[in-house]
Amino acid sequence: MFIFRLEKLAQEIEKRRSEQDYKPDLELTSHYLSYINAILILFGSVLLETGSDYPLQLQEITNKDIFLVLIEDDEWQGGSAPFNTLAGYHQMERFPQFLLPGIPLSHQSVFAGRKHVVKKSVIELLVKYLNGVIKNDELISLLSQFTKSIYEFSLANYDTSLVLSWFIIERIVQEKWERWINSSNSTYPDGTKRINKDRFETLTGRDYPISVVSNILELSNIIPFNLFKNVDKLRHYRNNIVHCDDRYKIQADDCRLAFEVVIDLLEEKLGFRLSLNLNFHEVVL
């Protein structure tokens, strides 16, 4: 179990509770969930990177899986637990009435073979990676969305998985495009900008779709040729899905290609390469 506190959001929640405003705020919850799902994919990657015997099977965490706890002076004072969810399943140990009497926790059938000790080195590497992304809302959003894409893949919802990955790919390619445009800007002696506001809006508008942008980036040696080919291939897959082309039958390998492209693009932003466990026949953690 992760006990997680975002100071800014926690203060807002406490303020509302002190004002007896208990109305659920979906925006606050959504922000927490983005961070939690980002942590989850990093945790799974670290387990693989460190050679753990128990790789993590990613599952998207939703508002049904998170709950509030009260900790004062580093002591657990209480908390709720969701039921009929993954989190609720693993939180049952805190409610003895749900366990078989007289049987040690390690031998309870509901937990047998599901709990494993995580090495300190795993947590240390996770913290190291988190320190590089925790204050970057964009990276948190991208990682959270990638978790959702992988989870949909695990459910064999390949079309949803690929489209979610495509959103990440298109977003990062667009960032590269805008960065390249800005780097190409200059000011002439008369004070005229080579790329003024109107030209920038044209270059980043609908007249320059991802198909054009990716071609220019490859021809300008901003992205490698192989990455360009894969992005273009995935663009066709995405269009086939969106336009309901009956001639296209999505395959698991199409999603795996999307995952590889996402990992390639994220590596530059993260400073390390994510590792994925796509063996969804194995139940772990």
C-alpha cells in the first residue's frame, strides 16, 4: 500500500473539511489519481529494472481504489477501505472480522502467495526516479495516461489502448515540433521576427497535421528515420480505428509497437528508459 500526500491538495481537502464542505471534488481526486498511476508505472518499471522476482502487473487505479487515512505523529489513527476493488481486497487484513479465526495472516487463503517483500534498493531507485518527475505535471499526466493504455491492453481492449498511446505520441511529437520552430526563430536588424505570433500559430495549426510535422522533423534530423516510420504506421492505425475501417483488424503487436514508441519518446523527457511487464497471465503483487 502507498500512503501518498500531495501537500497542496491535502491542504485544500483539509480546508474544505474544516469548513464542513464534504462535497466530492472530482478535480482534486483526478489530480491525485494522475500521480498515483504515474507512481504505479514507475514502480513496475523499477521492479523489472532491479531484477525483482515479482514483476508488477499494472492495473489502472480509479477513485474506487483510493481512500483517506488519518496519520498523526507518524501513527496510524484510522482510515476507510473501499470494497469490491483491488485496494479493498488488499486492505481486508485491517479488518479482522473478514479473516478466518485462528489462522495466521500468512496462511489466510485470500492473501496466500500474493504478498512479497520489496527490497530497499527498489524503493531507493523509485524515489530517485520520482524526484525527477514529481513536480512536473506534464510528465505525471503522460505517465498516468500510459498506465491507462497498458491496463486497457491487459483487458484486450486493443483499440482503446492504442488510441491512448497515440495521444501521448502526438503530444510529444508536437512538443518537439514547437521546440524546433522556436529554435529556428531569429530577429532581423529591423526588429522583425522571423517567426512572429501569426506565423507560429499557422505552423502549429491545423494546416500542419502530425503527418506533415513528423516528415519535417525527420528530414531535419530531429527524429530518427525508424522512429518516423513507426509514428507514421501508428498514425494510420489510429485513423483506421477512429474512422471504423473494417479492413483493419487491430492486433496485440500493434499496441506493443505503440508502447515501444511511447517509451522511446519518454526516455528523452524522463532521463531513463521505462521497462514494461506485458505478461498478463502472471498474477503478482
